[in-house]
Amino acid sequence: MAGGVRGWLARVGSYSAERQPRAWLLLLPALACIGVFNVLPLVRVFVMAFQSGSLRHLRFAGWSNFVAVLADPSFVRALVNTGVFACVTVPVGLVVSLMLAVAVDSRMRGSRVFEALLFVPYLTSVVAVGVVFRYLFNGDFGVVDYVLSLVGLGPFDFLNDPRLSMVTLCVFGVWLSLAFNIVILLSGLRAIDPLLYRVADLYGASAWERFSRITLPQLAPMITFLSIMDLINAFKVYTEVYVLFNGMPGVADSAVTAVFYVYDKFYVQGRYGQGMAAAVVLFALILVFTLLQSLLVRRLSR
Amino acid sequence: MSITIRHLGKRYGERVALRDVNLEVCDGELVCLLGPSGCGKSTLLNIVAGLLDPSGGDVLIDGESVVRTHPKYRGIGMVFQDYALYPHMSVEENVMFPLRVGEHRVARREALVRARRFMRLTGIEDLARLRPGSLSGGQQQRVAVARALVQEPRVLLLDEPLSNLDARLRLSIREEIRRIVKATRVTTVFVTHDQEEALSIGDRIAVMDRGVIQQFAAPQDLYLDPANLFVARFMGSPVLNTFCLSYDGGRRVLAGDDFSVPLGVLDVSRFRRPVGEAESVLAAGGCVLGVRPEHFHLVGGSDGLADAGADRFPVVFGTLVESVEMIGRYAVVHFTADDERCRCVVDVRRAPRAGDRVLVGLDCVSVHVFDADGGRLY
């Protein structure tokens, strides 16, 4: 045993071009933090999902938490809302940001300025943006409602009408996803060899043909990456709900989402086990969706 | 399908890229545009393709002006230096691309039939399903050529198509390109900076420098009968030896420090101007004597070369061999004469060693004489 330690120390001390166990020493602080603050809590989530009682007196409760959560109509609604949010914001956000990115990338005067402006939302706190959106969406003096009234629509009470809260949330979600998407897509667009377009011009390709036969396939890796990132983020939607509806999951829980439900169970209701069970269900769903998506993308890109 | 270029000019702000370029490419001919980088050859090609606008002049294809015509209506196929293949498409899709876009797009089935024909011609049928990324440089080159030909263009333009290939591959691909071009009888303009490439592939070569066509002639004429000092220097390897000589009108010799060439030994019929007129030009500004490396002959030295017949040459001088470069069948001998570093080629079996003292004979009839501006006098 002692020889093993000495041998290890000797190996750590001596030089090797391809194996440097000393690196582990350098990684140790980071690994310790990740272990204590990321891995351990993750394990605790799975353990607590099968426990009930207060945090000091947890006891094994079998599958009862899962039964309770899945039977809760509020949780089902939270899952449906989260699913709707993800299925709407991810594709819509990608399409809109792709259009904006292509527009900004074209040789337009001042496109750099637009690029900077488009990135500002990414630097701004979601809470601050949420406050602004609360004003924009206000039913009494909101600009959005006013503009819609000009074309003969409305009046809409975006924030207080339970039928509209998901619409409002999705619009907000799409807007928030734009900045990051555009920056990534722009970098992708700039990486495309301009000669590829020159060849297309030489053979008289139309603007749509240039886009569909060159731009889109060339951006495929970026779009794949963004769709996976956006999907995961969409499943985690929480802050958006919180700031948009002033700390509530919309009127009459109309905009409750999965993470909001977990938060509510854990911190507000104090049903720790059920909160964690809901988190585990959410985890499983995200896992399944992401796997399905990457399978789909792999098949499409073939 | 002939190409006629008339008084073509191109300027970028103050910089003149092309100056009054005139060129006539006959139907089915393979013409090379040859010149150092920045000489305007690619600019000229891009104007013919319609990817750049000329500042003045006209380009006619089959007698019809095309400068105001969109590239797609010019009937042009083009191969770019780095091929510009679509990395996300298979070889087959790349070759089909010109047929599948634009107003004249044809059905997939029809496009495939035509693409296959040109893939057979270029020998890439077996690669149909592969992506360009998994092909070698030479294979990518063939794909690019097949794509340029698939529309059966009137004119094929190649912009330094071989410069990304390794030396050996370049030799075989350039023969291949000539074979394909001649098989399809397409009028071709081939841009290159490599004189050897141009000499081997072109029916005629236009040598360009600083936006001007210096000489447009058959390959052998460029070498044997250069129009000016630039062309003489640019064509040939090892490069032409040049000496700035003054003219001694009394003795009628081109005088240098180490050797002098009497006008009397030159062939009168080879003068570009009447001898009297040439003499007054020489007297006014001196001259540049150009000697091809094969026109220096080692006629004597320390190791028994003396019997090589120094008396055959009217001009003979002694020098020290600085270094000897082995090329293969022949060797390049470096020495200094008249303060110029000189190169001459000798049979490898008769090559001297560095440090040897040698006698060098000058084949006076074969030299070139240029005036102070680089114009050819002899």
C-alpha cells in the first residue's frame, strides 16, 4: 500500500509527455466545488423524490410522491404549458432569428449597429426586460394593445386574461431567445465561403435557391446546436413566468410551468418530496426530448 | 465560339488593373493568361465571366458584346482556384448544381443523365456519392471541371486551377484538362502564374504584366522570340541572364567589364530594326544583353574541358564556379560575370565543381539585346 503511494508520488514527480497525473491536483478545487454544489444536490433530488416529511425528518415514501404529482391536475397543466412553450418558442424563435440574421448579414449600411442592438437583450437581465414587457403588454395603457387596436384588433388584456397568458409568455420567450440565436447564426453566416455564392450567381441561382441550397445547409450545424440549447432552456422556463406575471404563474395558474410547479411545491407549499418527484419527471422528459431531437437531426442531416 | 476583347480597361480608384487589353481567342482554342501575381490576369478572367465590370472597352463572345449581360446568360463555365465545391452536397449533386438552379433548370432525372456524362469524361463516376471533403485535391479538381462543363458552356474559364495541387499531380491533371477541353471543343481561357504550365497546356499564351498584355503568341515563340525584356525574363527556367552594357560606337562593341560583344558577330537578319537605327538607340541609352542559360558554354577549365573548342565562340571569358545545382539530366552552374550572378546549364556528366576556374564561351548569335526601356532590338 505504502509502496503504491510512493510509486504514485514518484510518477507524479517524474515527467511524461502524455500522462501528467499532476493535472488532477490542479483540477481538485474545481472538482470539489462541482461535486458539492452540483453532483451531490443532483443525487439528493433523486433520493428526495422517494421521501416525504419535513427537511429534518425525511422518511422513505416509495412511489407515493410520483403518484401524487402525476395525479395533480396542476402538474399536468404545468407539463402541457411547458410543452406548448417549448414547441412554439423554439421553432418560431429560430425562424425569426434566422430571418433577422440573414437580413443583418446582407451588405446593408449600418448592419454592425443593428448587430450590436440585437445583442443587447442578451446582456440585459430577464427581470428588467420583464418589467418593460409588463408595461408593453398592459391591458390599460400597453403599446402592444394600442398598436393592435389601430388595425382593428382587441382590446386584449394580455397579462390578466387567463386565455392569453400562454400567448403572452410565448411572445416573451421568442423575443428573449432572439439575441443569442442571432449572434450564433451570424457567426455561422460569416463563416460561409462567399465563393460558394459567386458560383451560384454564375449559374443564375435565384435568391431563394441561394438560401435553400447554400445558406441553410451550411448553417445546419449551428441550427442543430441552437435548437437543442433552446429546447433545454424552454423546458426550464421559470424566470420569464415569474417576472411577467409579477411572481405568479399567471391568473388562475394559467401559465404555470414545470419548474414553476417544482418551485411552488418546494418553497411555497413545503412538500419537498413532491417537488423533487416533479423535478425527476421533468428531467426524464427533457432527456427523452433531447434524445429524440438529436436522433431526428441526425437523420435529417444524412 | 470566339472571344474578342477590345480596349479593355479596369481601374480600382487610382490603381490601374488593366490597361487597353486586346485579345482574340479563336473557337476551340486554349489560351493561357500568364503573368506574375497582381498582373491583372484574374481581373481579366473575372471580367469575361461577368463577376467584375470593366471600366472601359468591350468583351465579345461570338461577336456579341456581353459586358452588360448577366453571367448566367453568357454561357460560361468557370473553375475557381480553390474549386468552390459545395461541401454539403455529394459529388453528383455538385456536378448537377448548374443544371438545377436558375431559369433554365432541368428535371432531376435529365440533370443526372447529363451530369453522369461529364463525370465519366472526367473520370469521377465512382465518387458520385462522396462529399468533396473526403476527396483528394486532384479529385476535387475533376469535380470542379465537370461542374463547369455540365452546362455545355460556350466558354470555359479556369482561374489558377492547379495551384493547390502537389507538383506531380499538377503534371497529370494539366494533361487531363487539355484532353477534356479538346474533347469537348470548348473555347478555354486558363489563368496561371506558372510558365511551365502555360507552355505545356496552351495553344497560345498571353503574357501579362502590370495590366498590359506584353506578348500574345504560341509557346515556342515566347521563348525563342520574346517581344521584350519582361517576357524574356519571365519565360524560361533557369531565368535569363541579363547584363547592362554600354555601347562603344567607335569600336562598334557592346562593352562590359568582363566581356564585350562586337556588333559584327551578331546576325544582321535578326535585328528588329535597321542596324543603323538600332545603333543610335544603343548609343543613346546603352542596352541590356539577355543570355539564355543554355547559350553560355563551358569551353575550358581545370579538368580538361579545354578541348571543347573555345575558338568556336567569338566571346570567351574566364570565371570562377560558385556553386553547382543538380537538376537531373543537366546541372545549373552559378558564376559571376560583369557583376551579375549568372546561371548556365551543362550536361550533368560534364559539370564542374564549385571553386573550379572555367572558361565560358558566349553563343553570340542566340543572345537577345534590349534597349534601356526593355524593348527588343535583337
